[in-house]
Amino acid sequence: MGTFGRKIVGSGADEIIKMLNKALADEWLAYYQYWVGALVVKGPMRPEVQAELSEHANEELGHAKMLAERIIQLGGTPILNPAEWMKNSNCGYDEPKDEHVLKVLEQNIKGEQCAIETYSNMLKKIMVEKDPITFHLVRKILEDEVKHEHDLQDLEQDIKMIK
Ligand code: FE
Ligand code: FE
Ligand code: MG
């Protein structure tokens, strides 16, 4: 922790750390959902879908790293036990029991939409707490989630056009 770096954030720092930890839980669950989804998925355009899911998995892992680093900078502790992920998550986890491409895509689109909503709400709260560094970080993640939703919906649309 940088003491002055935390001081400029002020009294809202603990609240921000809590929000960041909940988002961290979401990112790990999203990472695994994409990672395992890419392995089990079946159906039309499988290679394209697998490539997109794997790419998103890596990006979610990157988000987890950004969040954990910021938590530490603010003097907090990132969630240390995976058992805490489900308990703290905003968006939960959608088990890809049906491996059909369209089903897997639908689950992940739902996940991205939840992420977009969650990060948008976080931005509004962080604006009140006045922490420009966390604001910038969350804004960057939100930008990625918007792109994820777009990429998945494009794929879904293309697969539905196959006749
Ligand atoms: Fe993410
Ligand atoms: Fe995403
Ligand atoms: Mg993509």
C-alpha cells in the first residue's frame, strides 16, 4: 500500500475495496466459465467460437489482475479463497451443461450483460467517492465488457444465419 496514495482516496476507500473484491470474484468466475466453455463447446463454427471464448477468458483474467492490484494499492486484501467467489459475486456462474454453441453463447452474453450493468453502477458510485484511478480502471474494464458482448452477439447472429 502507498499511504499517501490511499489518503487521497479518503473515507470511501474501504467501500471501494469491497466493490473491487466483488468484481474480482466475478472476473474469476467469468474466466472459468469462458475457459471451460471453450473446451466443451460443440456445433457450427466451433473453431471460431472456441477462439473467441479463449480470448475472452484471457481478458477476464487480465481484469482480475487489474482489480487485485488496485485492491492491494488501496491497502486491502484480494479474496484469498476461491470458496469466497460465489458468495461475493454479483453475476454468479452459469454452468455450461448444454454444450451447444448457441446455448454457451447465450450464457456468456447474459454474463457480459450483467458485467456491463455491474461496472456501470460501480462507475456511478466511484464518481461520488472521487477516486479517479479506480474510475479509470473500471471504465477500461467496462469498455472491454461492452466489446465482449458485441463480439458474442455477432457470432450468435452469424451462426443463426447458417441454413
Ligand atoms: Fe471482465
Ligand atoms: Fe467480459
Ligand atoms: Mg472478443
